[in-house]
Amino acid sequence: MADDIIEVKPEIAATAHIDAAKLAAMVAAEARDAEAFWRTEMGRVAWMKEPTKIKSVDFTGDVSIKWFEDGVLNASVSCLDRHLARRGDQVAIIWEGDDPNSDAKVTYRELHKRVCKLANAMRRLGVKKGDRVCIYLPMIVEAAVAMLACARVGAIHSIVFGGFSPDSLSSRIQDSECTLLITADEGRRGGRKVPLKANADEALLTCPSIRHVVVAKNTGGAVEMMAGRDHWWDAITSGEGETCEPEPMSSEDPLFILYTSGSTGKPKGVLHTTGGYMVWASFTHENVFDYRDGEIYWCTADVGWVTGHTYIVYGPLANGATTLMFEGVPSWPDNGRFWQVCAKHKVNIFYTAPTAIRALMRDGEAPVRKHDRSSLRILGSVGEPINPEAWLWYYRVVGDERCPIVDTWWQTETGGILISPLPGAVAQKPGSATLPLPGVKPALVDNDGNLLEGATEGNLVMLDAWPGMMRTIYGDHARFGQTYFSTFKGMYFTGDGARRDADGYYWITGRVDDVINVAGHRMGTAEVESALVAHPAVAEAAVVGMPHEIKGQGIYAYVTLKAGVDSTEALRKELVAWVRKEIGPIATPDAIQWAPGLPKTRSGKIMRRILRKIAANETEGLGDTSTLADPGVVQELIDNKVG
Ligand code: WT7
């Protein structure tokens, strides 16, 4: 099955932006003269001052990455103003509510107006270029408006996913010292309400940097408003003008910070800048999805993740697309919701995560077949490896064997897609992200950093920069170098392992560090561990990923209790609830095993390799356990495995 090849369909190649010959020409042109290649591509965004310097990159020493550095632009102008003459009345955002009876359409002209009004209000509240603004919103149009209004005034937005807890919100606000928070009364998901303002109020008890809070009225639920600090969105924007002078931003001025988990410590603030990111967002959105004028494009991600940043807002709007924003979940009111929305809005391009596909597969073909999917042309997958079985179901049942699937590999750090087939140019193999895009230089290295040639398996690195890559970790450039460029000197280390086949196709095998991917959500095992040990009953905790049929990986926690604490079922439930409260529901442990002892080396290091194998029921080849301080604990853990 893994060897299936789905050739490019001639009818798709004939009309696609890029066919195999064009792709080969692009790759060759980029290899011959990268600067000339990107000098042409930079025309995708609207510059106030055209750059003359294209690329200046050093992956060694202090690590410095600059693209189009002497150019000046404003991202909101590329997404809005320049479309007004031709597309003012075209729908920019189709909003589809959690409730199937609520939706809205916002034209480019209307969006521009709403962005300008909020941007003016933000300036009035004292927000200036370079200030950090936290956005904690549900999937409502206001989220896109808030992002673009920040860009308009040169403020750096930091979006925190609405499913994160008050603690997680607070630590992110603190780390980047945000001065403004934009939130809503409540969010809606799957028929339930999410108390965003109440969460924010709790978070703000420990956020002295916040001076103002703008609150969008979404559900109308009751909230407390603190006089002088909190302002209703409508009240504060209603009197503002409908135009707003965009802040001239240098290409390397920051556009946004987005926190993501690493293998150690607290989440890091991945920083993206303006020019290179916007060029990459536009380049990849147009080419990977073969986006054509007038098409309806739907990415099901949340704007709280990078996928939502690049492929709901910045990429599609830069390309003058109609982008669909969905507030709900795939399973509510029933498991046909995705396909009902596709039929209702005649979606042409649909981009979702493998975890959703696997969950829907379980319910069979009927909920899919019930809805008209004839508008669909391209299907996309992102967030984790898609197993061939799920790939083929997506292809056969959802796409009726008509729509190419683009399995897009990328990361928060990469800003946009790096490895993916182009629908009109690259034959697909179910389960493979296939080939790098032009300008992307992946390589596989062994654990000593030696480059591996041909068909092989190893650590996935990038040998050179592309315009959309992150520039630093906010406030900690040393950690940036340490995290990404020190494992393998002079190379960007992705943290992923991959196999490359004889055709040069990449097959991502998953993280090789202590990061796990739960339903496409990235989590540091260290974060879950520190949440667990913060509970008074817990002495020590070790968290690993375990295989999970739907979520890809589940969270498996080994917990050592303090002396005298009883390992009861009630305590187990309490710890699960505790982690949900500390981090958020996405970090809910799937299994907690009581561990009187953990396998440690004599120097005290926990041997996670062993814990991962026990959690995965792979206790046959546990490897060498002779270096353990107490080899006996391993058998104890195997005997008491949960599930
Ligand atoms: C990690 C990045 C990319 C935006 C959403 C996730 C995994 C992502 C794929 C794919 C196999 C994938 C990797 C990567 N991943 N896409 N198509 N095939 N693995 O962004 O939260 O920064 O996570 O997601 O392990 O390192 P993220």
C-alpha cells in the first residue's frame, strides 16, 4: 500500500499554475540564482519601498536571517488595500458559525473598513509600532480583523489559542509583555460555550503589563467589565474613521509572535517578520493549493495555530482569495458537518488535519456521501503524518478519486509549507509529503551531523534559509541558536525524523525529540510533567507519547506519588483535571500509570526510550537496561501498564 503512486492527472496539469516542466524550471532557476528568483517572487506583496537587498543569511555564530531587508511594507496593505480597486465587493471571508444556521460574508471593502476602525481605536488606546498585543479570540471574523489591525499599526500580535487555560494565557502575555489584550465574552464550540473573558480576567491577575482589554460581544453572555481597563469592541470602534494610515514597516520588523512547545522549558515565542513571511505565505498558498481567482478556499485550522495565521488569514488574503473561517467542530451537530459546509459554500479547496480524517473514517462513508462534494478540487493535509489508510480514504471517499491530496509538511517555525506535492506537478504517494518546494533545501543527517545520501533515514534538517522562516525566539536569541542550530552545526534542525526513498520523496516519521503531537497539537512532554509535579500529591512525573488510533499520539504519564499518598482512582481523575486546568483541555492525559520508581541512569537521567516502549506495548526489544540504577523498576512498570 505504501508503494501506491497516484500520478498527476493530465486535466489538472493542463490548467494548474505549475506543471512538472514549470516546477523543474523553477527549481533550476532558484538553484542558478536564488536572489534573482526571489526578486521576481517578492512582487507578490505590495511594497512601499522595493527592496534591493534580497537575502542575507548566516546559520553559524549568532545566526542571522534577513530577507528583503531594505524593503518597506505593511502586511495589511497587501491583504486589503491593494485589492480594493479590483475586488472591493468580492467576499474576503466567509464565516460559518458553530450553529449551522449562522453564517456571514465579509467583502474586502468591509474587512478593510473594520480593520481600519479597530486600528484607529488601538492607536487611541496608545498602541504603537513594536508593542505586543495578545489576541485570545474564538474563530470569529474579529480574529482576522484584530490580526490585521495589529499589522496596520505595526503592533506585534501574539495569538493564544482559545482552548488554553488562564495560566497558559498569563505566561504567554508575561513573556512578551503585551500591553493590550483582545478577547471576546465567550466562544462557541460544538454547542458549548467557552468562557474567554472569565479566563482572561483570571489570567490578568498576574499580567501587570496589560493596560487595556478590548472585548468583542459574541454570545452576549454576562461578563465583568473593569472600568478604565475593559472596553467593548463596538463601543470603542463605532466612532472611529473608516480609513487608517498604515505604519511603514521595514521588511525585518516583526509581524507576530506565536508560542510553541519545545522539548525543554516553557513554550517559546517564535518570531516571524514581515516581508519574507508575507512572500512565503503568498507563494505557498497559491502554488501548493493551485489557488485560482474566484475559488472558495477552506482551511479548518484555528487562528490560534500557525496554520490559521498563514493559511486562513495572511496567505489567502494576500492572494485576494475567499477564505472560509469555521467556528465549529467536525462532529457537531453531526459528523457530516465538514461536508455539509463544503456543499453549502461550494468549497473548492479543503485543508484539514489527519486526526479529523481518522475520526470521521470511523463513522463510515455515509455521512460523507450524503453531501454534494462536486465543488471540491484539491484536498490538503497538515499537522502530523497521515497514515496511508487515512490518506486513501480521504482520496477515495471525500475526493471521489478526483482531487489530488497535498500532504503539507511544515512547522510553526517555518512560517509556511516546505515539503509538499504541487497538485499539477508531483505524483503523490499516500503517506509521503513528497518533495521540497523551490527554495527549500532539506537533508538527512545521522546523529553526528553527517549528511546522508540517497535512499536513507535520518534527522531532517534544512541547509539554507527560505524567506518565511522564523528569525528568533522573542527575547531570547541565544535560545534560538541553541534550539535550532547547535545540534547540527550550520543547519536548521527541525526536530523531526524522516525517510527518503529512491525517488527522493520524504516520509516524515515524527519527532525525534521530547515533543509529542496530539491530534495535530504540539506539546512538550516537559510542560505536562511540570504541570503534574505542581500538584501537591506528586513527587515525580515522566510523560511520553503513546500511539493513538485517532489522535496520532496520546499522552501517557508515569507518576510517582509522594510518600504516604494513596494511589486511588479519585486521585487519578483529579490529576487529569489538574493538567487540563493548568495547561488546557488539549493536554488531557490519556493514561496515568502509578510508578513507584522510574527507570533512571546512575546519573539520575530518566530513560524515556524505555518509557516510550512500555507505553507503546513494545516491550520485546527494550534494549540495554544494564546502565539503569535499578533495572527492577522496568519489569514493575511493564506489569502495571495501563490500557
Ligand atoms: C510538527 C510541527 C505545520 C503546521 C501545523 C503544525 C508535524 C506537521 C506534518 C506532515 C508529518 C507533520 C511535524 C512538525 N507535522 N505537518 N504533513 N507530515 N508531520 O505545526 O505545531 O509547529 O508542529 O508537526 O512533526 O515538526 P507545529
